[in-house]
Amino acid sequence: QVQLVESGGGFVQAGGSLRVSCAGSGSIFRIAAMGWYRQAPGKQRELVATITSSGRTNYANSVKDRFTISRDNAKNTVYLQMNSLKPEDTAVYYCNMQLGSMNYWGQGTQVTVSS
């Protein structure tokens, strides 16, 4: 059974930085693709960034050059470093793990950016 636990969300002023983390259980972590998604109130969940098992990354246009996704397979952890935060980045951020047909989600962590 895979569990994903996010941490590191919080409240920050516009222009500030936050790093959210996702600790995963299970032996498949190091071969799975990991990602961060977010959902703002009244909006659909959207992709923020993904990272493959080999470290290839992909970002939504809205966060390119501001956010960085990384992973530490020794710690079964994926990170999202968020810089130059904007009020429109306010959302619940969810960690995602994908491997073949398997798809797992964390419980989410709130990020609030004030103007």
C-alpha cells in the first residue's frame, strides 16, 4: 500500500518562497513518476510540475522559472520549491505518484499567498 504525505504548506506574502515536500512509502517510489498538482477554490485540479524516475522535469507555463521540482529517492521524497509566489498560486497542493496503471494521491497541503 502506497501512502503519500505532504508537508510544508503555509501562509506567505507575495514574492516570498515556500518549499513543500511529499514523503512516499513503498518500494516503487524510485521507479515511479512523481508530480505536484494544485486545486484552487472553485477550480479544477491542475498540473504544476512532474518529474520522471530519471529526473526529467515538466512544468506548467504558469510556474516555469519560479518553481522547481526535485526528488530524493534515498528519502522517498519529492519536493516543490516555490519562489516569487503570487496570490494566484493560492491552492491546495497535492502530491501524485504514477507507475503504469497505478495512480496515488496525497491528502494535500494548503498554500496561501497574500497580496
